[in-house]
Amino acid sequence: MLKAEMSRLLTLLILYRSGYIGGKCVSLDDKRSPVKENDVPDIIARFRNREREEERKRTEQSFLVPKEEIVGNDYDLSINKYKQTEYKPVEYPQTGEIMAVNLKRLSDS
């Protein structure tokens, strides 16, 4: 990919474990718990090798987004604007089956 083309693309990275407080890696949730895992080295490696990011799907941890798309979204960098979520269907037993099992448990105790 040409350097001029790269300037029209933005690499979006989804960070799971890369918050830092006092030089220690912490979770990105509201608890900020210490964690051993660290996404930052992976992020740096991906950024340095952006050419290889071209083929990545928007369901992956990092992917490229055309500048025009970001401009079209008023420069909104919310990851949910660009990331695709894969939903896996979950099948549950019929309500009657669940109730029958629970009623049996209640009557057995």
C-alpha cells in the first residue's frame, strides 16, 4: 500500500487490557484491577505493520477504516460505529420444560 493511501486510513484498535496507573497495567473497567496481560505491545506491533492490517475483518481486535467513513460519522471514533459484532444464536428449552424441572425440584425438597 502506498504511503498516500495509508494516510486515508485509520487503524482502530480495541483495547481490552491496557490501562496504566502508576506504571502498572490495570483493567479498563471501573474497578481498575491489576492485570498481568497487556495489549500495548501488540498495539505497537500492529501499528508498525499497518500494511498487514488491510485484510483484517471488522470483527477482529484491530482493523482499518477509511478516512471518508470517519468524516461521514462526524469524526466520531466510538468503536461501535465501525466494529461488527458476530452474534451466535443460543437455544433455550421451552418455558414449560423449565417450569416442569423447577417444579419437580421444589416438590422434591
